[in-house]
Amino acid sequence: MLVYVWSRRNPYIRMNFFGLLNFQAPFLPWVLMGFSLLLGNSIIIDLLGIAVGHIYYFLEDVFPNQPGGKKLLLTPTNWSVALWGNQLWLLV
């Protein structure tokens, strides 16, 4: 999930996989999944991470920037108070 979000937020970074494959960052989760498949591992966890990462990326970066879109993933106020105390002005 973290690899997917990072790769989507950095689309122009060039990557090199073991000196064999050159690709841009958005393809990194798919390359890692293919490598996992070549090693004979199950790709269910990889696909789940890609799906969750895509949902998070869409809700955090894409949807709020659309006309009529708004930020749907907000930190609950009680968590902010518990973590930051009286320093809520830092979050603005």
C-alpha cells in the first residue's frame, strides 16, 4: 500500500530493477508483484496492497481536487487532541 501511494505521488522518477528493467515509479508495485509471482509466491497480498493503496490515493489525492470533491479522510478531533494537545494550530 505504501509503495503504491509513493509511486503514484512520484510519477516521473525513473526506477531500475536489478539492472534489468527500467521503468517509471507508477509501475513499481506491478514489477514487485511480477517478481513475487516469478519466485512462486502468492500475489493475493500484493493485489490487496495495490487495491487498498489505490483507494487511499484516490480518496486523498484525486477526489478532493475534482470539481465538487472534498476531503473524505479526516483525522477525528479527539485523536488530534490526544496526539497534539493544545497545539491544534500546528495542524492548520
